[in-house]
Amino acid sequence: MGLTDIIRVEAIQSSTDQRHPAVQVTITTAKGAAGFGSVFETYSTSRHRPKFLYDHTDHYQGFGVTTAVAIINQLIAPALIGAAADNQSEVDGRIKEVMAKAKLEPYVNISAPVSVAALKAGAASLDIPLYRHIGGRGAFAIPVGGQICASGGKRYYAESRSRGRPVYNMVSYGFSNFAEAHYALWETTIAYEKLLAEKYSIRIHRGFSMAIPPGKLENDFKLWDILAEAVETAGYSGKIGIHVDVGADEYYQKETGLYKGLFSPEDKDKDAMLKIYEKMASDYPFVIIQDPLQQDDMDGHAALVGSTGVQITGRDLFGTNVSRIKQCINAGCVNSVLFSLCSFNTVSDAIEVVRHAKNHGIDIMPQNLAGEGLDVAEYAVGFKAGTIYQGGIDAVSNHLIAIEQAVGPRARFYGMHGIQGQRFRLQ
């Protein structure tokens, strides 16, 4: 038996800071190394989001996952004994084979936690960092990170489906290394918080709530002015930009074809929305626009890739449906794929998406969304992602700084070149 061979697979139900509990899996190898995978569902309006298996009992309001846990322990665990944890395709193939024989639907909270646990157990058995296990010796570049500055989605329309979006983040890219970008981002967010308090008497508290309450602003253009002024006040014009996670589908009224209460009280049609995004890119330091239109508008997304010249990314458009992601990439709908590793059925599926994106000249943007935790930093470096969702001055950023130091002289900060869009390719 090889040192990386799997000798134990154990699943449990565990709590999270979200509404839904997680399926947590531990895989142990013959060497005694262990890998942990934890997967849970977060709020999403995408029709292309993955499927989760729940108990539908009184426990956890129907969202218990003991059925998924039992399937892993009784069916998948025996099939993985003896498989090499560092052979991801073999592990994932066995997982899918078991699920197919049992005629199970592709529930992500059955397959993904096992697959992720195997990935991490493989790295631990080989005594190498997770990012090196994923990306080999070529994994030495650190992504551009950001920091949340504002959220709150019901400012102009109380009946909005939005749960906190749009979310605005500062993005720090014009620096020689991640540590410098980290500190500059800290300075800029301090300047922003002071301006917000001085001009509108809005006091937000990082780490607790960044929500801008209704009735404080006439429209979000006022907020953009403050964000832009903060960048200038801190002395980082051209080095720090803005990322907006719009969640436009949550404001879209299918019956009328209008976006209601997004950015301002006025209803807006598609043409009005396109003009707003073009204004964002031309008059303000926006560098990343996420989920800008309703999720069926592939043509609109493609138009924005060309007209704005900035990074157009998203998840509502395709969720983690591999076929849909490929379709959107091929149609030029995005130049960056928002990437939650734990939301794919297996790590192999995620790798397939990364390869397809890179082969088509676009990037991925890893996000801590469904159980990735601090490992999102490892995934970003391992998959050579130019940007990461947030991760600028938080626990993930500390992990990225540690990776930058561990890599040593070879470490390279992606900086401006990590951001997608024609505007940045020309500089």
C-alpha cells in the first residue's frame, strides 16, 4: 500500500455560519495524513446552481444533511479505500461511479466534500502546500484582492429579492507585491469610512455590517463619488479600483423587462443599464463588474465585455453548470468566471472549467462561498487566478501574505495584469 492510499473516509453533519449545515468529510491516508472537505449551500438565485440533498425533516427546518452523510459513509467510503488520494481523477471517477450505480442525482453535498477532502489529503501525504499540489512549480503568483466597503440591496425598492447586493469592494492592484497592496487597501478603506461619516453621517463597522441603510442616499452614484474620492484622498488613483457585485437578476422584473430599484429608485430597461455600466467604467475607477444583467441575457453580457473594457465576471449567469459555463465562455459573455471550488460536483469538474477558461484566454476569480474558507487563497494561487473575490484585508489576505513569503523571491504579484479586460491588456 502506498503512503497516499486512502484508508479511511468519514462524513459528519456540521454547523456553519450560514442557514444550512454542511457535510464535512475527513479522508485519512496510509501515511496518517488527513484532508478535510466541508460543503454547504449559500443563497443563490441562479437557475444553474448545483443540487443539494436535504433530509426534509423538522431538524434544521428541513435542511439537515444526515441522508447525504449516510450515503457517503455507507456507499462512497468503501469504494475509495485503497485509491490514491493524490490521483484526483481516480478518486473523482470512483465517486461518480458509485453515485451512478445508486442512481443518485448529482448532489454536490455528496460528491464535493469527498473530492475536496481527497485533494487536501493528497497534498498532506506528499508534504507539499495545497497550492503547489494543484499548480505544480508554476504556482507562484499572488492574485489581486479586495475589501468590502458597502452592501445593502433594498435602498430604493423595499420589495427587492436582493439579500445584500449590490456589494461594493475596493480592489488593490497597482503595487509591486501583495503585502504593499494589502496596506494601501487598508489606508483607502479608512479614508472611505471617514468620508462616508462626514458627508452622510453613515457609520459602518468593518467586520460587523457594511450595509448602507435606505433613505441615506439619493442614489448609488453618490456612493461611487465617495469611493472615487477615497481612492484619490489616500493617494492611490490608478492603483486602487472598485469591484461591484451587482446581482442584477434579483432586481429584474420578468413581466415588464425592467430592473426595479437597482442603483436608484427609477425603473430601468436594458439599454439604460448598459449605459450605466459604460458610465461606471469611463467616469469612475470601476475595474470589475459582476452579474450586471439578468441571468438569461447572454448578448447583454457579451456587449459589456466589449464596451466597458473591464473585467466582467459572474456566477448567476451559469452557476456551476459546466456545460453552461462553457457555452457562456464560447459566446464571450464574460472574461472571468467567478469560481467556488466547493460548488462543483468534483475537483475534476472544477479543473475542467479552469482549463477551458484559460484555453479561451479568460481567467477565473475564486470565491470563499460554499466551504472553501482560508483554502480559497491556496486555490487562487494553485489555479493561477489573477483576481480573488475580496481577500484583500481579511483572514484570507493574511494567508496570501504567508504564501507570498513562503514562495520567496520567485513570488510575483499579478497586479494590473491580473485584472481582465481590454483596458488592462493595453497598459
